Amino acid sequence: MYGWAGQRLRVDLTTGEITKEPLSYEYRRKWIGGRGFNSEVMYNEVPANMDPFDPRARVCFGTGPMSGTAAPSTGRVTVTCKSPLTGGFGDSNMGGHWGAEVKYAGYDQIIIQGRAKHPVYLWIDDDKVEIRDARHLWGKFPRDADPMIKQELGDEDIHIMMIGPAGENMVRFACAFNDVWRAAGRTGTGAVIGSKNLKAIATRGSGTVKIADPKKMMDVCNRLRQAFKTDPMKIGLNMFGSLCLINVANRDGWFPWNNFQFGSHPLANNVSGESHAETVLKHREGCFACPIACGRFTEIRDGKYAGETFGGPEYEHAVPTGPRCGIVEDPNDVWHNCRLTNDYGLDAIECGGAISSAMEWFQRGLITTKDTGGLELTFGNADATEKLIHQIGQRKGFGAILAEGADRAADKLGLPKEAHYYTITTRGMTLPGDDPRGLGFGYGLSFAVGTRGGCDHLRSLCCLELSGALYPGLNTKLLGDESANKPVTTNGKSYMVYYEENQKATTDCLNVCCFTTHWSYAVLTPDQVEYLNAVTGLDFTEEEFQEVGERVVNLERAYWNKHMSGAREDTVPERFLKEPMPENGVDYQTNIGATLPLNEMLPQYYKYRDWDSKTGFPTERKLKQLGLENVAKDLAPLRSKYLSEAEKKNVKYYV
Amino acid sequence: MSEQKKLIYNNEICTGCRSCVVGCSLYHDGECGKVVSRVAIVRNEQHGESYVVGCDGCTDAPCAAVCPTGACAMDPVAGITKVDANKCIGCKECANACPFGAINMHYKTGKAFKCDLCEGRDEGPVCADWCVSGAISYETPTIAMKGKRREKLNERLKAAKVGEEG
Amino acid sequence: MAIMNKTQAKKLIEQPDKMLDVLNYLVEKKVISADDHRATLLKGFSKLVAVLQEKKVINAKGAKAAMQGGFASLLETISA
């Protein structure tokens, strides 16, 4: 078989049963792989009323037909679960090299269900699969447990998916990693993995991916890789990592300062990629087959954290436990916090989000040191932030409350409804470090409707409004409007989000890195169709390619609808709708006074999606068009139920 | 005869991306995988260290010296040893003799396979062509060492300047 | 070929997001099919330009101008 391995691995940790299930041509054609396979399993095997920590819940790891091939950036894996943070659909995507290894071992997907009686890890050695004792590994940071497993199995070249202590402690936003540092950050997949008593999946793959047309594949891969050599976005990312965005964010007013009260700060450059490269960059790193290599490896070289090293940070890693908490003066404080979230295995975005929300509650007198166990949660207090990350990872003290996520924490503390204004969440998940009053109106729209809990830059990753200006003519070619490349305009944004969400979803099904097709647009949809067909020997068209993504988005949307989440929840934190962007001492900030005009874009977006604007449910017509007849049947009785519930109850912050 | 180009490796700037590995496998074998690649990347994940292991183009190559059938022999035009699969008996002596571990046995044939500098490829070896960071470069040792000489000199000058200021 | 008048074109040009309304109008006027509508929605503006050129609604010059100037140019070309 070309491209795919042709089978998935299912492991039941309760019974110890290990099965290999073949994947039919029809299934592979309809869902392609990665996020597509995972979302299909989630929709059909994890019912809406199930607790995410129920042993019967699934966690899926999906690779795609492109995984392990020579196309640009093919190491990625999608990890999918019912999110303990939001209660709804959750997934995250990690780079590294484990995805290629899983494919070489002979699997397109791994499904874990059940719960082991004690901590275990899985050892996948090609077709031999074994459940092994992990009690000696439980409690260990990934950077310690990874070499232990390699030594135990006698092979230092294997690749390992792993959770940290936060996942073991079921912190609701714990994450998963592979190759120690490569995080699948969001939606709490690490907590679900931990709830199953699974520490790691060690993998050795000695197979290869068969290519239908090797010559064609070599030609297209070569052409794309030559293009990357001079690609402007690649150059910036390679030189300075995703931290190359810091100074841009500061200028365009999306730098999240003090829990998004401001969009810039005079000292932002302290945590920029340029500063990082000059002071603490040890190595540049690349995921499997990547022509960009935006990864960082950091070594803190002075101050009280001197000697600490870690993989990362990314922009979205450094910003939440740094500037969002008011910390920027000593960048080593920020790098140290990044290492901590790696060590514990915490979603840095959610962790920093919870802390900065608590800081704003503290600022506004909603909580005091009585609630925080003595911690002075003032913005900029690096010591308190650091202590709190430890507490969250260990589920101790005030950290144990924040470990529930900011919205649940507000309720647990008995705070007034006002507290939810400061959690900066949609559907219970907090915003990444991108203030939609600056980046941008398209992003802002996709935060409202994103299918893993909103407030999520990676559902559309509509970089047509971020890096689009570096590719003159691209916005015209795709949207018919070059002015859409500006972030603070509604021009073309409803269509932009529709297009980019579909494109991103299919990209996640192939499981190639979206940095090659968003941010950098060196790879466009026709190129992806070309390499997909060269690998698989099939005849996908550009329409079919985009349609798969549309199908996946609608399926995930329907999963939320089953949880009674729809149009009423399609919003962004009120701060962005109500508070005009203020100044903060940066005289070149470009978006002073901006608010997000969500309601100017959302109705049109529903039309593009063919979703009913009252419920926010996909219409029956749309679901049938996408081959989702079973989903149409599921949603039929729920439409009126949603309307009547939406009228009666308050907005739900999480399911 | 002018100096032949070799593959020059710089582990300090290797990103560990394995673009070289996957490109080599696709180019030579028409399938993608580490096991059919003639170049390997060795990583220490927790320390972020990457090492390129590939043919160093030895002049008095141990791999050719130990071969009992002459299958592994120097190609004087290319400037690198090559394995003739028809003569190879799969004894693994060349793989054991290589000081770098740059020779492997092919999973399909059991015979030795190694780097051949992508003979016939206009753009030169795939690994050097696709390398993101220049950790693999395809150049003459003279050019490579000139670059190294200046790099090391600059480091010494920088350190001396810091010493003066300190 | 003129498919709409200048007033209609001006109204559409002034809209921040035009793609869907333009496509709906073209289907209503039977200039493009429902399949073309779907294909454009999935593939983007360049598909619409290609379809209109194929149907001889615009010529090569008009198509080139549209790929430079987007909807503003295209709507100008197909209105009178």
C-alpha cells in the first residue's frame, strides 16, 4: 500500500487487549488520516455525556499518508480526546519525529482506551506491541524518563510519546510530548492519557513508506525545498524561531500584556527571537523532514537559573507565563517558566492564562492572599508565577484550584460572574498570545467558531492576514481581495476563515506541518494535492482535498452541538468586543482604539458554512453534502432543544 | 586532476531534521525511511544534540581494505568508495570496519549499501542540497577548511577581546 | 459581457466580504452552475476567474486584470 500503513492499533488498557484493525480504501479516502481519523473515532466512540476521564473514553494518536515521507515537514501527530478542560471536542498537534516512527512501525493511528491497574507504558516495536510496567517512571519529568526508557529497552534511537507529572495528576490542561520537548499543548490530552495510567508510548519503526510515483515525488519535494531556501517566512522562523513574532506583535498591538489589558509593552524586545538568539540560543532544531527548522534549544547562561536547558520556547510558550503575567524585564524568568511547563507537561497557554486571570482577579480585589495561600499575585511577580507553576503541576495549594482551568477555578472559589470576564476564554479554553484587536479580525472570527473550544489560532491559522503581505498577490488569488492581508480590517475575512479552516483541517489529516502552508505559503493547496497523489497513487483534486477538511470541521462542530454548544457560544471574550485597545508607551503601536467587530463577520461566516444562524448547527443539507447522514440524524432532534435551552440558561463557560 | 568534492559535516549546526535521511532514501530507493538511507542522524533529545553520520570519503578507506570480494572499492573519478551489489556477499566486514558507522546492510537484499554522492544528480548530493542549516555541505576539503580556519580565528579574536575588556 | 449594472457592482465592491454574494448572484443569473459555485468556494477566487474566462464572460485581458485587481477589477469588467 502506498502512503498509508493501512491499519490502526487499538490498545485496551483495562483488558490488555491489543488489536490491529485494517483501514478500508473508502475510509482512507473519506478521512485521509491524522485529525480526520481521530475526529471520526471521537464522534462515533465517545458519546456526548461521557466524562473525559471515564476509562471508556478514547485518546487517539493520528498520523497521515504523508507522515514519514520526504515532503516538507512530515513528522506531526494529532492527539485527540474529549477535553477535560472544555468538556467538548479536543485535540492538539505535536511536531518532532515520533509521527514518522509510528508510521515506520506500521500504523496510521493508535487508539488507547480503558485504564491500566497501575502506571504502564506501551512499547511498539514494529508489529510487536507490549504493555510494560511504568511505576518507576511515574512522577518523572520527560527529560528524565525518556533516557530511562531508552536504556531499559536497549535502544537510544527510539522515539517516545510521554506525559509529565501534570498529566499523571490529571491537571485539566496537561499536555503530551514526544522526543521530550515537542508538545501537543492544548485541550488537556495529557490529563486523559494520565487518567488511563499511561506514561508513555515508546516506538521503534524499521519499515518504510512506499511511494506510488517516486520520480514525481522527488520532483515536487525538490521544487518545494528549493523554494523554501529563499522563502521570507522560513528565513525569519529559522533565524529567530516563532519568537520572531514578538516585535511584530508589539508593533501591531497584539502582544498580550497583563492578561490582554494592553497590546504592547516598551520592553517586549527582551523576549523576542532576536534577543533570544543573541543570549540563550544553544541550537536550532527541526522536526522530521522540515525545511524550516524553527525549533529552539535554550540554555540559560546567567542569573539564578544559569545552567538550565530545555527544548523551546515557542512564541505561544513564552508569552503566557511571561508577558501575559506582566513578566518581561528579566527574560530568564520567562525562559525558566517555559522549562517548568515542559517539565511538568502543562499547556503553557492555559497555565499562563489561569495565572494571569488570577492576577487580574487579584488586581481587581476579587481574590486576596487569603485565597492564594499567601502568594502576592500582582502582575510582574515572577517569583509568585514560578511558585504557582510548581503548584499547578503538583496540584497543590492554590495551584490545585487553578489546575481546573480558570473558569472552573472561578466557580470553585465562588467568585462573582464578573470573574469570567477576566478568564479570556471561549467554550472554556483560553486565548493564545494573539489579541484579536491586533491579530486580527480574521483570527478573532476563528476564535469564536473554532472547533476545539474557540480562542484558538490553530483552527484557521489564517496567516493570510499575518504573513500574507509577504506573498504579494496571494490574497487576491485566493480571496479576490489583496486588502484582506491587513489584520485590522473585515475585508474578505469571513471567506478567509472559511477557506483557511478547511485547508488547515486537511493539512492536519495529511499530518504535515501547517507552518509550510500557513505562515510560510511556500506550499499551496495545489502543491499538497500533487505530493499527496504522488505518494498514494490516487487522483485527489483540489476540491476533494478542501472538502475533506470541510467534512472534518463539520463533524467536530456537530460534536459540540451534541453538547448543546452552538451559536450562542460563538463569541470571543468581551474584553475584545468592548474595550478599545489602549496605549502602553509604545508610540508605534498601530491599532490604538480597535475593538473586534465580530458581528460584522459572523453572520456571513455562517452562510459560507451553511450553518443555521439561530442554532449554529450545520444544516441537514450541508451534512448530507459531506456524506455525514448519520450526523444529520443525530442533530435533528437537538436543534429545537438547543434553542429552548439557549433561551433559558446563562452562557455556559464549559460543558 | 582537480580536488574532488566531499560531504563535509558540521554537527554544531545540525538541526536534527532528517531531511537528508528522508531525501536520500527517496532518491536512491524510491521509498521513504531511515532504514534505507545512507546517512543517519543521531540525537540526544534531552540535550538537543544532533550528529550527522555519513560517509567521510576516506582516501585509504577501511571499508574497501577489508572487502573480500572487491565489491566495496574506491571509484577514483567520484572520489568515494562504492559497493557493487552484484559482487557483495553481505559479510558485513565493511560495516564493521567503518570508523563512523556509515555503512549498513539493506533490509531487502542483506547486502551493504553506502553513500555514492548521488552520482548523476545535477544539483549534487540530496543531503547537502536539502540540508536546512548547511550542516552537510558538498565542497572540496580545501574550501571547507578555509571556512573552518576563519571561523576558529574569529572565535579566538572574540575571546581575546572579551579578555581585554574583562 | 455585462452581467450586472454599475450600481450593483458598486454595492458589491463596497461590501467587506464579497465572495459568497457574487457567487450567489452569478448562479441566480445562470452565468455559472451550482457546481462552479461549489468549486469556487472550495478553491478560491482564481477558480472563479478561470470559470468566467472558460465561459467567455471575460477575455484573457479581463482575467489577467482580475488576478491583479481582485473583485474590484472583476466586477468592473462584468458590469455596464
